[in-house]
Amino acid sequence: MAKITFVTQANETITVEGNSGNVMELAVQNKIKGIDGNCGGVCSCATCHVHVEPEHWNKTGAPSAMESDMLEFDEKVSDHSRLSCQMKVTEELDGVVLKVAN
Amino acid sequence: MAKCTFSDPFEKARKEVGIGEMDDQNDPVKMVLGHKDVRRCAHNHKTFQSGAEPGRIVVPSEVNIRDIRQIPFEVDPPQHGSYRAVVEDWFKRPLEEEYTAQLEKQIGVLIDEALTKDSVEVINEFSLVLQSRALTLLFNVPFSESETWISWGTHVFRSEETALDAGKAQVLYDYIDKKLEESKQNPGDDFYSKLLAAEVDGKKLTDEEIKGVVVLTFSGGRDTVINAVTNSLAYFAENPASLERIKNEPEILNFAIEELVRYFSPLTHMGRVATEDTQVCEHAIQADTRISLNWASANRDATVFEKANEVVIDRKINPHVAFGFGTHNCLGATHARQILKVLIKTLIKKVDSIEILEADENIETLGEFKRKVGFNSIQMKFN
Ligand code: HEM
Ligand code: FES
């Protein structure tokens, strides 16, 4: 089980638990505002963009080359941007805080 | 060559030059071809604007046949965001259960009907009908409206035969005027009423702005959906094993949809107007000239996609730009994806095989490039 906390643009804090799938799917199941997952997780739409709390960057790791390419021209990109559909829900993520970018 | 093979005419130019040139009514277009360049230019709305003279970013240009600005399509940030905020939630309705249920019913009826016929001309008898009926759900208007929309045929919004089409477009504008008037008299839960009630930055939308939104909703989702549906049927006709695979592994359905949309890229490209002298991969672009973002070419870029010219039905990482990229990404994508999802599920449930009997390909000419985008007509038999 991993506990994952989302902070939305409206500053709502929601903590959810999961043990399978990817973080985008978990967010969509829990109706986290700002994570739409339009492309279903193939790295095409960037509607699953999150900013990882800098001190948690080691939990998530950096994006793959393809993922960071797609983020490069996103309006909201930061040094700690990830596409949450490219993050697997695993024990390593336990306790991570993700700010929803949109 | 198989009917469902769509080759990539841009490969050589993309690799060697990075851009492709074409003329269009004396307002030439430099097509940006590489995946990264397309994304970079789409992102850079200050230098490559959408908010030019209405109709100019469309290729072929529509400046001679319309004055109405299409919204939010022909507006740049920051105003773009204000308009988009008004309609964003409306375009997410396809995710609602009731919407999907209606779509299942509509597509089920169409397939049942196709199964009874010896031959179906898919463009006019299937895809146009499906697209028009499904659009009544997006507009939230009575199903019977689709009869009018179907009667307009597939060519209403095109500008190939300029004079003629200007007249045809008037049919659409007159229709919209009438519908807006009806909704003013009798507000309801339809898209027109929603727009009439909407406020942008504290101000009501003008009639002109509302028309700009509605026209775009009609035209943006017409040829694109018709081609996506028709080409997908052609693909499954010739690749029954893929349908079988999706049946056995329903978890790949989503990958399949994104891959078909990438491969067919129903919208080839969309223009922008340069606001200053600039360059794209070392080619000079002069202020007040046009570039286009060639989604179809970007989607075959071998530096991004392995086996770019093949349909890999379970492609898991698929950063395609068939629905655009960034600011103006397709508002109708949720609706379009839902249509394809229901279509594929219905095929799995009801259809054993599809045969292509006869096909007339629709080839776009873009300067020296010829791109197959779909079919003018295609006869199929559903079994
Ligand atoms: C498979 C079907 C479709 C494809 C491939 C497609 C493709 C695209 C692309 C590439 C863009 C970006 C244009 C640009 O950057 O200038 C776009 C924008 C848009 N599309 Fe679609 N489209 C499809 C279906 C639809 C449908 C069904 C609708 C509505 C009923 C629609 C409405 C729009 C609108 C309103 C925009 C403009 C969004 C904005 O400017 O913010 N599209 N579409
Ligand atoms: S869900 Fe589309 S990129 Fe993550």
C-alpha cells in the first residue's frame, strides 16, 4: 500500500491509497480535480501533470526522456514536473506529495 | 497495397529539410514536419499566432468565405483561456454514463442496420450518420436534428470550390441563427442556451462570439470524426486479429484507440501566422506569413515512434499529437475517443468480419506532397 497526497489548484489536500496501476489512474478514480487523464496514460495529453514536492523527488525519480520531452513545452513545467500516468503506484511512493499542475 | 495502409509522404522532407512548402491561394504555407518542432511552434503562440485574420490559419484558407472568428480556436492566450474555461466542462460530458449509454444505443442501431445490407457505402451511410447523431448528444439537442445535419452532406464546411462553398456555408449560419433565436425564446439545457447564459470575464458572450463557438463545434468534429471512424473500420476489416486481441485483452482498448488516431491523424495540419521574422529549423519565416503544424508528419517521426509506419495496436507509450498539442489541444477529443471506444466494443459484440468491396481514396495535395487522409467513398460488407 502507498499513501499518496494530492494538492489541487484550489489548495485542497486529498490523501488516497493504492497498490496497483499508475498514479493518474488512482487520481481519476478518486476524482482529483485537475487530473483528467484524457489519453488514458499513453504520454500524449499532459492532462495528468503534477509537480512533485522537491524533497520527495527521490521517491518518484526523474521522468523518462520521452516524458520530459512532452513536458518541455508545457505551460506549467517546473524542475519537478512529472506526468502522473508514467508513475507506477508502488511502495516507494508511500508518503509522496504531488501538486496538481492544472 | 492494403486499403488501410496510409503511407507517410513527409518522411524525406522531415529528415532532410524539416519543413515542406506549399502554396494555397497565394498565401503560401511552410509546413513544420518534425515532432519536436511542431510541439515547439505550437507552444510559442506569441510568435506563431492563431488569432490572425479569421480563416487564415486554416489550410486551405477560409478568409474569402467567412468573417466570423472561430472561438476558442482563433484566439490566443490569455483571452483563449477565458473562452476555453466557459466550454471546457461541457466538452467533458461524454464521460458521463448516460451519454455513453446513448452512444451505445446509437451505434448499436447503425451496426445492426449495416449487418442487414449486402453493401454499405460507409462514408455517407455509416460514418456521416454516426457522426451527426452522436453530435446531438454533445449539443444536447433532440436526436431528430441529426436528420438536418446529415442532409447537408460531407462537404458543407469545405472551401475547395470557393464560390460554391461560401453559399453552402450560409446554410449553416442561417441554421445557427435560427437555433440561437429559439434558445433565446425558450432557454433549455442545450449547448446554445448554455452559451447564451455564459459569461466571460463578467460579460455575456455576443451573438457573434456564440456563433464562432458553434460553427467551430460543427466543423471541427465533422471530417475528422468521419475519417477516424471510416479508417478504423477499414483497418479492422483487414486486420481481424487485432479486433480479436482487443476482445481477449480489453485492457489494450485504450492503447488501440490512441494508436489508430496517431496512425490515421485525421487532421493533417493546422496553420499559424508569424508575428515577427523568425526561423524554424534554420529556415527563415517572415513576419505575416504562414506556417502549419503538421500533426500527421510529427506522428510518423521515427525519432519518437518505433515502427512509426505500422499500427502497433498495443503501443503503450504514444506521445502523438493527432489532437494537437498545448494551448489549442482538441476540445472534442473526449467525444471522439468515446465514439471510437463504443464503436470498437460494438464491433466486438456484433460483427464477425468486415469485407472491403470497393474504395475510392481521398488524397490531399499539399504542394509536392500527396497524403491519403481517408476515402471519398468505400463500400463494405458487414458479416
Ligand atoms: C478524431 C477526431 C478529431 C481530431 C483528430 C481532431 C484534431 C484536432 C486538432 C489537431 C486540434 C488542434 C488545432 C490547433 O492547434 O490549431 C483540434 C482543436 C479543436 N477541435 Fe478537434 N479533432 C477531432 C474531433 C473533434 C470534435 C468531435 C470536436 C467537436 C465536436 C472538435 C472540436 C475542436 C475544437 C473546438 C478545437 C479548438 C480548441 C482550441 O482552440 O482551444 N474536434 N482538433
Ligand atoms: S494521461 Fe495523457 S499524458 Fe498522462
